[in-house]
Amino acid sequence: MTLAFAIAGAGATPPIRQAASAASPDVLLGLFVLFVAAKLGEEVARRLGQPAVVGELLGGVIVGPFALGWAQLTEPAAVFSEFGVVILLFAVGLEVRIDDLLAVGRPAALTAVIGMLLPIAGGYAVGVAIGYPSASAIYVGLALAATSIGITSRVLAELGVLDRKFSRVILGAAVIDDILVLIAIGVVEGFTTGDTSTSAIGLVISAIGLLGLGFLAARRARGLPREVFTWPRFAETPLVVAFIFMFGMALVSAYLGLAAIIGAFVAGLIIAETEAREEIEHEIRPLSVIFTPFFFAFTGAQLDLRTLTDPAIVALVVALILVGVITKTIGGLIGAWSTGRWSATTIGFGMSPRGEVGIVVANLGLASGLLSQTSFSAVLVAVIGTTIVAPYLLAFAIPRAIREESERDTNSAPGPRAAPA
């Protein structure tokens, strides 16, 4: 295409450039409205003492195509949304040390497995109970199985508890959970298309390989000097090379069939072990503040409020939200009970928001014809409902978990030794 433009000569204006110029005001206006709505929602939420993510989600709902219609679900908005969540997960990875994550491996793995199986069973039961075919009911369960690590990590960061043990369990479990759900999606798609071997086995190998290499690279990167990031002449700051690495890992993850955010998170884990960590963490924050709101506002904009006018749909949505929250909470309580009652409850609440992966599953069900438009809307509202409810549950449980953790540390601390006789 570039060669064709060159041959056309300087006097001709490429048709794509003309189309882009004509579309630019609409594209910019849509992005402007989405960003302003997210920030105004955050402003209101913060002044009311609520998590900022709730305001950003509701801001997207209000200006979205199913409410005021000021912002549309365009491809540029989707790109900004994806870019925002990739930066968010990279920034979260920078705040987590690999040793801390490996130290909570057992409760994180148990929480992930139990917290995936229970929602699938619960969603499937609800779907079958209202007359859905088995294949459709499975998609309902899959949409409730995934955890939105992006939303949970944002709330944990806002509350300043990313360094707590229960936060590390949540992040580790969420990564494992998303990988397991993506594998399950591959299996289900394989059964619906008649090809079960390559999709499932390929995703398993890809997931294990990416995480294994990521953890190994993080070990090797420990103590890597800052000069490695600024050695290229184009890198005036370590953030440039770090950004290239982040995009590369996200691309590798996406090409392997996994979520791009998993690769971005692993990239953050690796760079967190280097000497440039603090500088990169400081420089990435302004970009996160600018781009991450697009993700939450875009997610909120996908909510079709018209579906809530049907009492049967409302009842289904409420049932799915309850199943989604309760099953994840039970998964946290069972899988992480060793961390303490309130810590385990917090972990279960932190696994509750479904967010982007749940929306992807719902879209796959709609595209395959296994979910009707009405069923899709109900599942989507339920997914966003768990996303909105979770920050409130976390805000309630986290102070109690911190207090419980402090009491346990105090009780386990050695007392003063008796003076020798």
C-alpha cells in the first residue's frame, strides 16, 4: 500500500489519508468524551469516598451508546482501552517481587482452581435451570469463571495494600485463573468446532512456557544495572526500553493465544528485579493515570441498560451476580483459609470482578451463536455488575484483613527473654 502511494505521485492525496482526516474529529471527540466521563466519574467517586474505578465504570455507562450515546464503541476506543489495561498490568507487575509471588504459590493455586470450577458449575446450573442448551450454559459459566486482574489490582493499588500478603495471593491467583479459563475456552471451542486437541494442548504448553520462562528471566534479571536500559542512544530514560519489552511480551502472549495483559504483567515482574525498577515505576505512573481510565470507561460503555427493563432478565442478572460473587468468595475461603479468615475473605472478594476476560467470553458465545442477544446482554450486565460490586466488598474487608494480619504478627512475635537467675 505504501508503494502504491509512492507511485501515485506527490499530486494525489491517498484515499486512506482523506478518510482518516474526515474521521479524525469524530474519533477524537469520542475519545475526549470517554476520557472526560471517566475522570468526572472518578472525581465524584473520590469525593464520595468511593473507589475511583467505580466512578470510571459508571462514567462510561452514562456516556456510552446505550445511555446518552455521546461515546461509541469504536475501534480507536477499543485500542486505547487495550493499551490502558496493558500499561496497568505492567505497572502492577513492577510492584510485585517474584519471591513474594512464589511464596504464596499454594494458596494462590488452590484459590484459582476452586474459584474457577465453582463459578463454571454455578453458571452452568443457572443456565440449564432457565432452559439454555448445555453448550450455551457452559458459556455462561465460563463468563463467570475469569477474574479481572486489571480491576482488582487497581483497587488494591488505590488502597495502598499491594505489598500485603493477601494482595499477592489475589494477583497470583488471578493470573493462574485467567490462564485456566483461557485454556477452558479453548477446550469448549474445540468441542463446538470438533477440534479439541490442538487448541487445549497448545494453550497449556503456551501458558506454562510463558510463565516458566518469565519467572526464570526474572531470576536472571535480579540486580541488572540501570545502564542496560539506557545503553541505546535512543533511550534517554529506562522507560523507553522497558516499554519496548512490555509490548514485546504482550505480543508474545497474544500470539500464543493468551491474554496480552498476562505478558505485560510478566514483563513488569522481570523489570521489577532490576536496578531501574523505581525509576521506571515513577515514570510509568503518569501514563497509567492517562490511559487506564479508557479501559474502565470502555468496559462500562458496553452495558446495555435497556436489558434491565425486562423483569426476567433482571432476575437472571441478579442470580448470576450472586453466583459470581458467592462462588469466588467460597473459592478464596477454601483455597486461602491458611492466611486467616478475613484475609481469605478479602482474597475471595478480590477474585470477584470479571471484567475484560468475562466480556471476551460473552462475545465469543454471541459470535458462535451459542448465546442469543438477550442472553449475551444478561451475561454482560452480570459481568459488569460483579466488577462494580467488588471494590465495595474489598473496601469493607481489607481494613479487617489488615487488622487480623497485624494481630497475627504480634502474637507470633517472640516475647522478651527472661533474665538469667
